[in-house]
Amino acid sequence: MKKNNRREPRDLLSTSAVERMVWACALTLSAMLAGCQATTPVASMPAIPVAETGDDPYAEASLAPTESLVLPVTPEHDLEIQGLDTHALDASEGPDLVVRIRNDLRLPQAEDPAIDAELNWFVTHPDYLDRVFSRSQSYLYYIVEALERRGLPLDLALLPIVESAFDPFAYSHGRAAGLWQIIPGTGRRLGLKQNWWFDARRDVPESTRAALDYLQYLSNLFEGDWLLAVAGYNSGEGNVTKAIRQAQAAGQPTDFWHIKPYLPRETRTYVPRLLALSKLIAAPHAYDLTLPVISNEPHFTIVETDGQIDMALAAELANLTTEELYRLNPGVNRWATDPDGPHRMLVPVAHANGFTTALLDLGAQDRVRWSRHSVQSGDTLGELAFAYRTTPSVLRQVNGLGSDMIRIGQNLMVPHAVKNLEHYTQTVDARAERIRDRAREGERGSYVVQAGDSLWSISQRYDVGVRELARWNAMAPGDPLQVGRQLVIWTSKSALTPTQNERIRRLSYTVRRGDSLSLISARFRVSVTELLEWNDLSSDRYLQPGQRLIMYVDVTEQTS
């Protein structure tokens, strides 16, 4: 991106979130969406920079995917770009994907100070546009193809710039993730799988499918008004519907510009920002800008893997670095793909044939490393899963176990990473650890989460902001806190005086014959509820001699 202006540094544009949706079952699509439950959308602030974590480091475990919404295809609406030089060309001609997008810009433009403000920022920060368009090259062709198949305006291909700055690991304070910034609840409603292994909100094909499903639904709901649909994508259709009612009550029209005063503040910025981008794409020379040429051909190919595969091994087979492979497959949370699928890998087109051939030479048991573990006294299935960076469900499945019960001397087959974990630089844990290790202003301290704690209560204790506390620990303010988790605290030295928390210590206890939860809780002055929570136990299961329990005890309350 070239411009004859002084270039100024700028953090990434804000990430706004696809927020909790109000499924309007009683409206036009009630028959199609029967059974959906209404929720109230809460929008994220577009003015807040893209979160540092790049992802939720504690993805929700074992959430079964729901069925995808079946949404009708929006009829084409001839919404003309008003007063813009589109330089219309046949989309199939030429190598430039930007020209292809320019040929199908359909969002109606308007003269409004909010658009001018956004436009001015982009024009005076060409370095930012350079970075975003460079990052988009891996994903933009796929998105444009998906939009064209559905007959949707290609302006929508620019939404990931507003949402995530085309960072597939972007993670907002509203718990939104991926290119399209989808929150967990919305993702589940749109059929996006989210578990320990895989988060489809970051997966390029799945998140694109879900985002376009939602946009089509909104377009139909608002009778083909794409500006209202885009507003609904940001704040939820409930907020847009409410704003329409308020405008009607005031005797005003119900287009975006007339309902704008009744919308959340972030949405009033969100729609003009997208329109400003459309305006730049339509006529870059009018603003003394030269847009980069983005190849009008696919960047990646989808290759079937027919099963779970280690990411470091897959990278070697594809002749890529693990980081390159993760950036095309950002939905993979761990060192390997989800054992339950999807069993496919996105690889650059130039590497696809070699990768496919190499896969054929691998046996099914060679795609992850296997070890035989002989169960020792005190071993539990949960601790073995943690040690080998897998899950109890995987260990149960591969060893044909009907429960978590294991016995001393039993041999278990355990799948685990081919390489040391430092080779897997883009896993959820690796990205979160880099955030927690980042140096900040002030004095670094730590805090061990106790039962009843919240980010708010901890932030009050140390006189820091909730969002800052969450950001330091690779979290969003709405993320659940796990008892026993150690948080990083950055604050003034005087604020890090000893507190009751420093008397809390982690203790490992081996169950003895005759022990019970009530006896152990009385001995260490903790509650049975806490023991169950700390160890992910069920109250209807008996303790076994040799079983290891984790506790967080107050050392000042312990006696001999």
C-alpha cells in the first residue's frame, strides 16, 4: 500500500465479536427456526485492539456440535454503489483478487461523517492496510469463492478486516475467536464444534460457512437490507430489531442511517468502517492509494487425512514449518488434530501433491506416536492424560475402557506428540504461555485461584482492571476461572504485600485404605465440594487406595 503521507505506527484495528444471537422464532422465519431459544446479544467494542491471546486458552471441553442452520439463499438485490468508480472488469480476467471484489461491491454508500472519519484513518495509515492485506492472502480467495457461490455481495469479504484484521488467532474481550470473531454460544448455534482438541470458530472453512449462514439469515430477516444485516452481525438481530421499533415510534424510516442513533455505540462505528473499506476498494486512486495485488487463485487445498495426525509430523510431510501449518489450520488446539475429526488438513496448493503422496506411505498407527504405559501406584487416568497432553476420553477409547478405573500393572496404549512441545508453537497452550510471560510495567506477582474467586474480586484486591487482568493471563473477562490456577498479576510493588493467598499451598495426597471424602476434608479443613471440584470427581464414585488427590490448603489452619 503506497501513499505520499507520513506513516504512523498503529496497533491492530479493533476486534468486534459476533455476539449472542436473538433467534427470532416468531418472525418471518419462524417455521424454519422453530425451537430456537432467544438470547440477548452483547456486542464487543470495535475501538478495542485485537486481543493479545489470539485465542481462548481454555476452550470449552467436549461440546457436541449442533446441526447447522438451514438458511435460505438471499435473492440478489441490485444495490448500486453510489458515486464510486468501480472500474468494472470481468471477474475472471486478470490476476488481481482485489479487482474481482471491486466488480461486485453492492453495499449502498452514503455521505456520513462516520464514514469520513473511518476513511480518513485508513487513508492516513497505509502501513496498516499493507499488513492486513498481506495477512489476508492466505484466506481471501476462499472467502470470495464462498460468497460468490451464495450470490452474496463481495463487500462482505472485507468484514474480517473489521473483525480480526485477518488474524486467525485473534481473541477479543468478548470471547470471540477467529477471522469472523464468533463467540462460543453463537458458534454452538451455528454448528461449530468446540472442544479440547479443536475449535471450529477459528477453522477457516467452518467459520466462513457459519458466518455466511448467519449473514444470509440476517439479510432475509431484514428483507434484503444488507446494512441492517451487517449491523445485526455485530450487535445481534435483537438490538437491530429494537432500534427499528424505536425509530418507528419516533415516526422515522427504518433504514440503518435512521435507526443508527438507537444502536449500540460500537455498531454505529462498525457499519461505517466496512463502508469505508468498500469505498477504498472501489476507488483507491481517488485517495492516492495503491492497493496490493492479491493473487486471484486458491492459496490452499483441502487434503483428507483419514484420521488423527500429529501437527509436527504433518508439517514435515508437507515440507512446511509447524507455524505455517497452524496458520492454515488455526482450529487445531493441540499437538494433533481431533481424534474425532474433522480429518482433513489445509495445505498450500504447491505442497498438496507431496503431502498427499507422503500420507499414503504412512500407516494409520504412524500418524501419532504411541507409547506403552504400565500403570503405577497412584496413577489416575486424568493425570496420565495431562502428562501425555491428551484427554481421558481418548485414553478410554484407544484402550477400550468403560470407565476411568485403571489398576496397578495394567498396560495402556497412549498417543502423544512426536516432538517436544516447544516445536508446537501455535497450540492454545503455547500462545497463552507467551502472553503470560510477556514483560509489563510494574512488579510481577502471582495469585492462586480459590473457590469463590472471580476476575472481578481478584482485580479489586490488587487494584487493577478486570480486562487488564484477563489480558495478562491470556483470557477474556468472561472466561471461567479454575480453582488452583495461578494467575499473573502486574501492579505496583506496594500492592503485592502478603495476603491470605500466600498461605494457600497446593498439596498432593495419596488416598489410603479407609479414607473417604468427608474424612479427608475434615483432616485438611477443606470442603467436600472443593475436593470434588479440584479433582473433577463425582460424589457417587468411591475413592480408591493409591488414588492421588490435589488440594489447596491453608497452612495456618493445619495441625499435626
